[in-house]
Amino acid sequence: MAVVALSAGASACGRSGSKSGSGGKIGIDFPRSDSDFWNSYAKYVNQDVKDQKLDALTPTNSNNKTDVLVSNVATLTGQGAKAVVMAPQDTGAIASTLEDLAGKKIPVVSVDTRPDKGQVYMVVRADNRAYGEKACKFLGDKLKNTGTVVEFEGDLTSINGRDRSEAFGDCMSKTYPGIKVLAEATDWKGDTAAAKLQDALNAGTVNGIYMQAGGVFLAPTISLLQQKNLLVPPTDPKHIFIVSNDGIPAEFAAIKAGQIDATVSQPADLYAKYGLYYAQQALAGKTFSPGPTDHGSTIIQLPNGLEDQLPAPLVTADNVGDPSLWGNQVGK
């Protein structure tokens, strides 16, 4: 990271590389265990901790509940954590915990989500506005600026849900004004999304679907479309073009089977790798500044810290077999 590191020697380590820096135990909280994406992230973290022989405490899991996260952080710091890696799902409700950790000089790395307030050492996430924009462009071009698209919005209390929703909506209204967007709030719940898709299908023709998280929306969506006999090839006029977000193996299988058309691969492996990397650098006293990194990303300045925006490629039938995609590495 030569161009972003303010201190010498702060270069990124490989997945199997040696650990860099030590200065205390790393506390890790997993945010939930109800999606393939987050379960894959947890596996990568545990593997990296083992491979790099990191001084990390046994991870906790906050199960998508802020009060549990707050309690888990207290437990981890009580066990001696000197840096914490977390992924708060409600980014507006964690400020007091972050302020408490800052007061104790315990740096925080937030993975995938950007806390609205409260000091963070580094946020490790992809550019979520780009997710919405890529989905918009894919569907807009496929539908040739006409038809109806159902959008499964993520939880709008989450920065990721807001970023994806705002970017998708802005892009559609400006670039594809001929497309009608049904933006459906789901709170990241698959059953809620399926019920709203059912309503939309009952009301008229649906030509496209944007799922902001394949890990929770893919299975119920495929199931409903199968019941309606709407899972047909792209060459069929009844085909509903579907773009997702996550990059999990199930999405890749669905792309290969012609059930969905694309997904944006959210890098679970890199979230784990760089979440732990920045925790190590924080413990070693290293600092960073905005600019391009040596791993194809860009660090940006936030009001409350820094964010490393990792790349997230669009995956279609053309590149779904790419072995470098983390979704193709699971179980290997």
C-alpha cells in the first residue's frame, strides 16, 4: 500500500502470508448466520486466523441484533481484545459502543457496513452504490428502457441498503425513465420479498427483478417463479431478467442454469482478509491515508474514519466460470 501507508512497511499480506504486527488480541463478531454470504465470510475468517496463527479470541455472533452485538463487544473486550472486527447490521445504532471503544483506545474495523457515527479505524466494504448502478445498467439495457422491475430493497437502516437503493433508483430515473420500478422494502427478509413479488405478479407483468442480497432472496424468488412457470430461458418473451448481489455459489449455479442472469460478487474472501489485516495494522500502530491501494481498491476519507472500497465485479453467463471469483473457490 505504498501510496496510502503513512508508516513504513504497511503492505498487505496474502491469505496464507505471515501475520504483520502484533500488539494484543483481536476480537471478532460475526453479524449473522442466516445467509450463505455471511457463513462463507465466517469460514474465511476462521481459516485466515488459523493459517496466519493470529492472536484472536473465539468469535462471537450477534445474530442481526444490535443489543447482542453491544453485549458481545463487552465480552470480547473483557476477554482482552485490543482491536475489534465487527459488521454492524444497523449502522445507526452502534455509535455509543464505538465511542466507548475509542475512549478505551480499542480500534474498530467494520466489515461490509459503514457506521453512521462513531470512530472507526477502517471500514472494509465494496462500493455499494456501484452495486445498484451495475444492476440498473444491466436490467436497463436488457429491457431496452421499457417494462416493470421489482426491486427487493435491503434494510434502509443499513448503509448498504440505502446505497444500493438510492443508486439503483437514481440510475433508473435518469438513464432508463421508461422502466417502472417497484421498490419494495424487505428488511433483508426472504419471505417478505416473496410476498411482495407475489403481489406484483398478481398485479401485472414483471420484466425484471433486482435482488439486493442473493443469500436471502434467491431461494424464495426461484421457488415462486417455478410455481408460476416463469423460469424460462432469456430467449422466451416471458423471461424475467434477474440481477442479484452477493456472488454466492448458489447464484452462480442459478446463472449457469439460466434461472437468473447476473450478480455482483461481493468479496467475502477479501472482506475476511482485509478485515483481519487492518486489525493487525491497527494493533501495530500503522496509519493510512486516502488513495489507491496495492490490491485494486481505493481508500476514501469518511467523517469518522477511513474506508477501503474493494472491487466487486458483475458476474454473468460470460464469466461465471472464472476461478478467481470467491464463489467458485468455496469448498476447494
